[in-house]
Amino acid sequence: MIAHLKLDDRLSVLRSQDRLRNWRSLNDERLCIICKRKFNGRQIEIRRLRNHKYELHCPTEGCNSSPHLWIYPATPLVSYALELDWWRLAGQKHRTSGSEPGAGGQRV
Ligand SMILES: [Zn+2]
């Protein structure tokens, strides 16, 4: 279900759902790294979930990506590759700390 929100509400939903980046206004633009399209805050698809939560989705038909895959259009390609790496690492099940021998022991 697509939520219809007042513009003020829309901005606060964007801010609460996209904690990685700053939304100053609905005219702020993002570039989706999946479909490579640029859009602004007004175009983002906001879906209302049952538990009074909202979900943000890329406005491009068939794309459906979420805010962590949206970058500032001015972000250079290098840091965008780093960001992708970061998300891949963050998505892994096991953290590799490497600095703790004797895994399973308790910290004193
Ligand atoms: Zn997209």
C-alpha cells in the first residue's frame, strides 16, 4: 500500500527511515546505485506497513531498492564502491575480528 502523506510528513518519514544520510528538504536528490537513476524526496515511494512503520522504495518501476542503496548524486564513484563493500561486509553472518584468539572464552 502506498501512503499518501502531506509534504511535511513525507520529509519526516524520509528522515526517520534514511538514517545514513541527511535530508534537508524534499528537493534533496539521491542516486540509486541499482537502477542508476536520480530522484528527489518527493518522488520516493513511501509504503505504510501495518505496524505504523514506513518503508522507502526507489520510485523506478521494477527497482524497489531501499535507502541504503541511494547515494548523494555528488558522491564520487570511488566512495560508492567502498560503500557497497561496506554493506556486503555488514551483511555477512559472522564478524571476522581476528584479534581474539581462543574464541569462546570469556572476556575478563
Ligand atoms: Zn532504483
